Amino acid sequence: MRTDPNIPDPDGFYEALLDTHAGLSIEESHALNARLVLLLANQIGDAAVLRACLAAARASAGQNRDTASRDTQNRETAR
Amino acid sequence: MTGSSARVQTGGYDLPVYDYVRPPELAGGPRRRYPVVIVGGGLSGLTAACDLACRGIEAVLLDEDDTIGVRGASSRGICYAQKSLEIFDRLGIYQRIRDKGITWSVGKVVEGEEVLYSFDLAPGSASAQPPFINIQQFYVEWFLVDRIRELGRTDLRWKNRVTAVRQGAEHAVLSVETPDGAYEIEADWVVDATGLASPIRDGLGLPTHPERGEDRWCISDVRFRKPLPTERWTWVEAPFNENRAVWQHLMADGVWRIDYQMAPNADPAEVSRTEVAEARLRAHLGPEVEFEVVWVGPYSYRTHLMDDFRCGRVLFIGDAAHVMSPFGARGGNSGIQDADNLGWKLALVLRGEAPESLLDSFDAERRPAAAHNIKVTSRTGRFLAPRTEMERIIRKAVLDLSTEHPFARLLLNTGRMSAPFRYDASPLNTGAEGEAVPNVRLGEGVLSDLLRGEGAAFVALWAPDPAQPGLAAALQAVAERGWPVRVFACGAEAQPLPHLSGSGMGLLGLTPGTLLLVRPDQHLAARIRDADPAALEAALARALCRAPSDALARA
């Protein structure tokens, strides 16, 4: 699995990713992400790399930050 | 220098106040026409005045105030980028900025106590100036005023407020108000550096297409005793700021700029209240740290961009022409670089060495630079203030992956630091050049030393080709035919050309036979392999908007 920088024009890609979601409801956005995962997986086409990516995505959940930012979001939603 | 007759105390700073002098037009003198009238004594206007003064061009600068900065110690720009520092080196104020300011090159994105990502801009830098110096904007303006007075070419008129500009084909007329009444002044060229709310631009009815950002921020400039490294620290989700973003950066006099992202619906008056600001700082700095608040200012972002930075005899620089959010220090630095781009073109036009159409290239080069800055800063703004829940989820994925995986750190966007714009589509280029040439060490000094002097001259750096012994004299003859260029032999000697050695040669990619044509603003006009006099003249003609055969404009 590659984890060194390999995305050309990272800021341009990030903007394009956000723009792809523009105007969608959150459910539609989640569905788009699922389709995107499957499309990108098919580009990789290597079982070992795919398994490594699945494991890395699961491992990077960021537990502590998770709780803190959920709290903030709740506060903001409550306003 | 007797820079001022008085001082004003503000925010713990002691700033100069400049004397208002009754203008000659109101003291019985005739109405006369000046080559250049600059309106606005901020960063870009003073840089323009200083640049023109260095070139021997007489100008009048009109400013509605009588001091530098904005009254009330408003903080404004603090980060001066390498390209700006190179310009200040050429103008003669770099040493004062370096002595007063904080030199830095390391930036970090911090998550709690953990560094997610850090960068160091110093390695790989080829310039004699560092990547960045932090210093309060008013100090830079102060040094510029001192230097302008020292050069003695500029009529600095304080408390002279421009109320209207009207223009014809040959010149413009400015209406000015002073404590002694109103008068009119004529100018071949007007440089509008009056900033965001330019009355000149608005008076001419020129649109700016403004957009206001929703995101709210609050700056605290603060002195405190806590030993921290002189690095740029940013938090995307700071626990001490309700998981919103924070910037922390040191400037001169031990004052820290701390910029807090506020809740989207925050009330500007409330968040800048002394008790609220102090509580925020207390949460950030911890219970033990003594601090003194210098200035607190809430703000929100806006962008605007003029359609054309030239309108007849009026040229628009700095915030009058373009405004962007402050991420990456692109505002002030781009105003300085506007002035740098315009100065040499005005000088050559006024000296009859280039046609007026050269001034159109100011817009052709600086408007794309401003549009680029707006795009870059808007992307940062969107990273820091996600517009939807999904944008927030994607940002969180980037943060989560960044701890372990280097690729994700490049997606963390807390500001992309100001870098000089490459004028790759400029009509002045021969080939797709246009990049800024770093201020490399050459001979006994640096590249910018070669660009000093009256008027404006290009510098041709040529690495002699031993196989063509007659070429040196032929290249020297190009300068003697009246083109504004100084030709140097780099590396190997080649009589009769002056010779330069130094570590900069390799950095510039100067292989034998290659000639680099460097513009007076230190951008690259042409890279000519197997150089010869005809190719040099053709590149000069293009960069000056002159016909190739038009060598003898001043002969």
C-alpha cells in the first residue's frame, strides 16, 4: 500500500471531491462515497493492496478526536 | 532621519506623525503636471513610491492620513514573503526589516499536543533572503517612508485626500482636499493604492464583484512570556477554541499574532470584548502565563477582483484591485509585488524607452496572479469552514489519516504560503518563462544588486561558450545600441563583458551558451540557448512591447 504523496495537485483534487458532493443530501453523499470507494478499488486491482487499505482505513478512526469533535458538532447543532 | 515631528502612542506602540505641509498649488504656485501621482500611503503605494524614487522618477504621493498604519494599532499584514524581501533588498530597506522582524521558515499543523504535519521552507531556497520575516505592517511602511525621504525624489503629501479623478487622453486631473482647502493636480499616470474602498475606482464606476465570506475570525495581538519556538503553528481543531481553527505566530517586539476562528453566528462585538478575548487567551495559554493584549479585532473574509487593473491613465494596485482572505499571507505580499511589477514599466514608458502599451502587461500579469491567490485562499477557507456535513466528514478523514499516512498531510490546508506568481502566459515572455528568479549570490553580491540604478534595465546573464569567441563583443554591442540591458559573463570570463562568478550559476541552470534575460522585477523574460545578439534583441523587443528593429529609441 502506498502512503507517500501520490495525488497530483492535492488541493485541486480536494476541491473536485467536495464539488462532486455539492447539492446532495447527506444520504446521497454517503451513497456517492460508497460508489466512489468501489470505483477506486477497481482501479487498484490488487487484492493485497485492497486488504491493506481496508485495514488502514479501519485503524485510523482517531478515537479521542472523534469524541471531542462530536461534542462540538452537537453544541453547534443545538444553537 | 528627521522622519517626523511628533509621535502618537497607540496599542503600546510609538508611531511617527508626519507634518502636513501646505501644497504648492495652495501657496500661490502654478498648477503643474507630474509624471506620476500615487494615491494612498499603505504598503503597496509606499512600495511604488520607493521603487520609482530608486529609479529616479519624480512622483507625488497623496495620503489622507498623517501617519503609517491605521490609527488604533490595527494589525493587518505580518508575514513578508521571500519575493517581497528581495524587492525590499533592492529598495534598500531589507536590513532594517531583518533586524527588527522575526525570521522563520518552519510551519506546523498541530492536533492537541501532536504535530500532524510540518514544513520547512529554508532547505532548497536559493535566495539570499529567508523564506519569511514576520513584522508588523506599520514598521515596513515606516521604513519605506524613511527611505523615500532619504532618496528625495518624492513629494509626500500627508492629509491630502483625493475626492475625484477625471481623465483625458493625455493626462488625468485629481481633485484633492486638504486642511487649507481644495486644489487640483495633473498627472501623466495615476497609481491608485487607496485600498479596499477605493474612491477613485468607485468614482470611475469600475466594478469589483465582491463576495463576503460567512466564516468569522478574531485576532488577538498579545505579549506574553512563554518560551515558544518562532514557528507558524496552526490548529484545524483546537481543543482550547471549541475545536475550531487557531493560528499562532510571533512578530516583532515579542508580540504574538493569535487568530481564532469563531462560531459561524458569532457576534463581532461580543467576541472582541476584553473579558471574552482574555478568557480565550487564558484557555489557550494556560493559567500561569502572564499576558498583555495589544489589539483585538474581529473580521470576516471578503474577496473582490477588478476586471482590468488599468483604466486609461489610472493603474490599480493592492487592495484597490484585489482582495482575498488572509490565508498564506497573500494580500500584502501581492500588493508589494503589484508595485514591483508596475514600477519598471512606468519608468521605461516615462523615459521614452517603451511604448504606453507596456502598461497593459501590468494587468495581463498581475490580474492572473490575483485570481490565482483568490482561488488558493478560497480553497483554504473551504477546508477550514466546511460548508456541509459531508465536507466536515471528508476533512475529518484527512485529519485521521494524517497522523500515520504522509499522503494525507498534503491535503491538510491551513494556508498555502505566498509564493511569487509565474507569468507563464505573459505577452512579454519569449517562450513559457515568467517565473521569479531567486535572489542568488553572484560575484561579490546578489542578483538584485545588478538591478539597481536609475531607470530600469534588464540583466542578461550569459554563460560564455568557448567555441564562439566573438560573441561577447556582439552581445555587448546590443546594450550599446540603446536597449536597456546590462550583459554579464557568468562563470567563464569573456572580454569585454563584466564578469560574475558565484554559487548562483548552477542554481540558475546556466550551461555554456545559455543566456537568461532577467527583467527589472527579477522575473525571467527569456531563457535563450545558443544565445546570439539577434535572439537577445528579439527577446528585449518583446519584453518592452517594441518592434525588433526599434533599437535606437533613445540614441
